Amino acid sequence: MRIFFLCYFLFSINGLSAQSSSILVDTHNDFLYKSLDSGYAFDKDLRGITHTDLDRLRAGGVKLQFFSVFCDGEKVSPYRYAMTAMDTLEAVIKRNPGKMVLIKNSRELKNAIRQGKLAAVYGVEGGHMMENDLSKLQTMYDRGTRYMTLTWNNSTDWASSAFDERFKKDIAHKGLTDFGKQVVRKMNELGMMVDVSHLGETSFWDVIATTVKPVIASHSSVYAFSPHQRNLKDEQILAIARNGGVIQVNFYSGFLDSSYERKKSAFFNDHKKEVDSLTSARVPDYLVEAFLFLKYPEEVSQMRPPLSLLIDHIDYIKNLAGIDHVGLGSDFDGIESAPLGLNDVTSYPLIAAALKERGYSRKELAKVLGGNLLRVWRENEKR
Ligand SMILES: [Zn+2]
């Protein structure tokens, strides 16, 4: 066991040095939602509780973090919720001016890095957050939002989601409506990246036909490995590459490994008695899941895919579409399982080390770890 930890430690050190000549960018972290839901403060030591906190993000070498601003469509005012989420992060920044800064354009990143600060921006998750109102989109931009996924799992009045396109029988409309196209054009004009993660295929192709700027998929993986509606098919990956955009690979075990959902069902089946008992006591499903995951860590750990599978997804995009179109969009604190070793935001050096071992040059590494995303951001900023 001791040798295992020593190897792990050395691998991580190797990764930190490989990572050091790159600007590490992660495009999707759900900490804000988790913190508003549970009252966690970002600048506290949350080891063992969340994937993310301020000091661990810095220890993991992250230079730029896109903080997901999200609530499901059930809230009375998703827009109000978004404003509160932003207020919460800004309060943390105010308390920690030496450690963290909110940036509003890609040029400000250099300063932040020079001063040793974590740079933060917002990524709004779900077009429902702007409540069909372009002036609200504008305000979210003014406050530092630099991408928005046009949908979450729920469709908006103007764009259909991957979930609804696959599962909903009486879907009101498929693809983008005229207003949906207007949203895309407005985002292009503002310099807010259009994010196709969570989007249905019909909407995806409408976006590709409408946008005049490169798009991102902030947290999506490869359909060829795991045919989940949230993953991207080869022709979508190629279209994003032709558009000059980037796919930021999601770390969720269920998106990476096609056998994960089956293993998870078997796990819940093995503990059916407890599940039934909790459910009959009206404990919500997500808490039942969290409770059982905490209670049986050994079994949960056995369901996790190897880190090499995440590298396979990255490699697949590189081989299909080119090294300029792939990056990292962890989804930390929005997922219950990630590949072995990726336990929290301090684990990024393991990815750098594994890519290096796979033969990635320093230049290629720098593109995957953040360079590609920064190129797309700069392209979006051009007037
Ligand atoms: Zn998501």
C-alpha cells in the first residue's frame, strides 16, 4: 500500500512539472450550486465533503475556473438564483483578494497568473436562467458570464435539450426557434461563448448553422465510447472542429464508461432493502444515492473506470478532429463518480502525467490543458 502511495505521489509530481508550462483551465465546476444548496463556503477547508475549495483548486494548479451558474427550471426565478450565485462567489473573492479574482476578458488572465491568483469566470448552465429575456442575458454577461449552455436537461421555449429530444414524446419544438437563433447571435455579438453541452442534436445543428463564432462543449465526452445522450457523436465532434471550437471532456464515469450505469443499477439492487426503506421515508433520490455512496466506499470505488479511459476520450477527439479541439471540463461537484485517482480538484496533475505518458508533447499538453479553450475565448471576444 505504501509503495502504491509513493508511486501515486511521484506520478502526481511528474504531472505538476508537465503541467507547469501550461495554463490549466477547467470549464465546468458545479461548486456554486452545491454551496447554495448546502451552505458550504468556498474559502473553507472542505476536504472529504466536496471536490472543490479555493485552496485545493490552487494546489491542483488550476489557473482559470469557469464556475457553473445553475439551478433547475423549477425555481421561481432562475435568473434571481443566478444573481445570488454570483453574489456568493463575489463575497468569497472580496474576502480573499490575494488568492482569487473575477476576470472579464482573456487578457486579464495574464495578470491574475502573474499575481498568483485563481481567475474565475461564470458559465451559465441552461438557457432557462435568462428567462427568455435578452436584457437578462446582457446583465449576466456584464457580471462576467463568458459562456452559456443553451439548455440543461430541460428544454427552453426556444431550444430543445438532449434529454428531451431522446426521451420526450410530445416535445413542443425541436431545434432552435427564431428567438433561439437570436440568442445565439446576441451571444456572438457580446463575445459570450455558445455552449452546446446538454443540447439536443437538432438544436446542435441549428447552432452550427447560425453561429459566426467558434462554439464550445463545456462538459461533454465521446459518444463512440458511451452512447449517452449527453455525449457527442463523431459528426458533431467534426462539426465543432470545422467551426474552430473545442470539446472539453467531462470526467463523469457514466459518460466515460458505457458499463457504469449497469454497475450502478447492480449496486442499488444489492442494497435494495435500504433504498426501499429510505424511499418510503420520503428521502429524495439524490440523497438516497449520496447516503449509500458514503456508506459503501469500497463498492463505489470498484465501479470507477481507470484514468486511462478519460485519456482515451481525449485521444479519440485528438485523432478524429485534431489536437486543437479538445480540453477539460471536469464537472467536479456535479458528478458522484470520476475515474480512479481523480478524487478532487487537486488531481489535475495526474491527467497531465497520463497525457505525457501517452506521448503528448509539451505543446500538445498546453493545448489540451487550456490553450485551446483560450483560443476559442479570444476568437469570441473579437468584434
Ligand atoms: Zn451539466
